[in-house]
Amino acid sequence: MRAAGFEVSLDDFGTGYSSLNYLERCEIDSLKIDQSFIQKICSSERAQILVSSIIDIAKKLNLPTVAEGIETPEQKLMLQKMGCTIGQGYLFSPPLPFEEALEFLLQG
């Protein structure tokens, strides 16, 4: 896939079958933090500790982190302070059809 120009991201990290074992066994390009952690990041110290730890692990592995499901400016700010490199969620844009997404990106 890399030869074709694709990047691989480990999605929903911290839930289900995505585990530390995958970080060891698989060559990935980024780590996506599951939105279930992001939703609680401003109200739960435990969620803050877990997200911060995931970001720290990714940094040590030289992987960018993607926070899924950012809905508030407070979540965005907290993630930026933790060193999260990429965000996605309704704060930025809802899911869009291809043509609308292209127009959105071209408008900056």
C-alpha cells in the first residue's frame, strides 16, 4: 500500500482490538485516538491521563496523533496542549460528500 502512496493509520486506538501489540507488529503512519476518550477529556481526569499517555507513546514512536470526534473549542485546546498533532470532528466540519469536501478544502 505504501508503494501506491497510501498511509496506514491505527484507528480507534484504545478500544476494541487496537492494542499496544499492533504498535509493535504493524508499520503504521499515524495513531487515531478514539472519540470515546475525546468526548470525556474535559470532564474526566482519567480520560485526560489516558489521552496524554497515548499521545506520549505516539511521540516516542514518531507517529502523528489524530483525535477523533472533536466537538468543542475546549477539547481542541486541551488536545493541542497535550501535543496532539491532528484533529477531526464536527468542530471543524461535519462529514461531507466528495464535491463539498473538495470545495471546503480549497476555500481553506
